[in-house]
Amino acid sequence: MTSELKQQLALDLQAANLTVTEQQQQQLLGLIAMLDKWNKAYNLTSVRDPKQMLTRHIVDSIVVSPYLNGQRFIDVGTGPGLPGLPLAILNPDKEFVLLDSLGKRIRFQKQVQFELGIHNVTSVESRVEAYQDERGFDGVLSRAFASVKDMLNWCHHLPNKQGVFYALKGQLTDDEMTQIPEGYRVIDTIELQVPRLEEQRHLLKLVKL
């Protein structure tokens, strides 16, 4: 399975036009192995098949990497660390805070950081409304966390003055777009191409006015 996954990852990276070092590829594969192992006991994700984890969790996360601007990012409602951990692996020069309210998910993230040697991640157990950061973030990420409206309402206090909200979405409905609160503006809508995934994926970038 490992050699098959390695080959699939290499092909997917090529298809997504992402340049990733050998060490980073090993870390991404290590993350899948740990997710698969821990999932059996802690039910961290409904995806059970490692090949599906590669597509739906790893590649689905890292296709966002070219669009990240800045140094400090927070991933809210990160679950087992998605997209934060894969993005941290690809961007060792950037700093990531991973926020989740469930202790088992935070314990998993910390073990991943320890075993895979990821040094640019801080995992925090907290509800997003209760979390404070004086410096503010260049980017606020959310993937399958909430509607765009809820994301903005719950995370309004997190970006710095130039900070951008990055909402990773599947389909974008007119209904969701019309519910974006006043005081926010969409600056970019990007259709993401995820190799081996037939479903729609979008990245919505928003800023406070």
C-alpha cells in the first residue's frame, strides 16, 4: 500500500502542478498512515481508505497552498488538522495555529507534529469564539467548518488589518453567497482542481471592509 500511495501522491502533485520535496512527500504519507492508525480508535474522519484519505484530505488541502499570502495562519475547526497540517508541511516558512474544541483531535495533531518533525504548528483546544490572539492572522482558513456567513460571524476577531478569510468550499450556492454579512467583500473566487476528485471545489477569499 505504501508504494502505491507514494506513486499516487507523486502523480497527483504533478497533476496539481505542485513542487514538493522528497521529505515533504514522506511527511504527507506519514500523516495518512497516522490518520489511518488513529482513526480506528478515535474516529477522526469518516474516510476509512488511505487512498481516499490521500485524495479527499491531503491533496484536497494542499491545492490551496499557492494561494496563501502572508506568514501567520489559523485553521479554525481543523478537526484532525485539515487543511492545516498538510499546508504546514508544504510551507515550513509559515506559521500555523490549528484550532479545535475536541481534545482527541488536538492530541492527534500534537502526536503528528512530534512523530513527523513538524515545527511550525501550534495546536489549540478552544472554541473559535473564545480564542484570542493579539497579533491577528494574515489568513483565517476554514474547510467544511461552517457556512461562509457563520465563518465570518465566528471568526471576525481573528485576522489582522490586512488579513484574508480563506473559505474552502465544495459547491458555491447563490443562497450562501447572498448571505455574506455586510462589512465583508469577496476578493477572489477560485475553482480548485483536485486530481481524482470528481466533485466541485472552490476557494473563496474575503476581506473586512
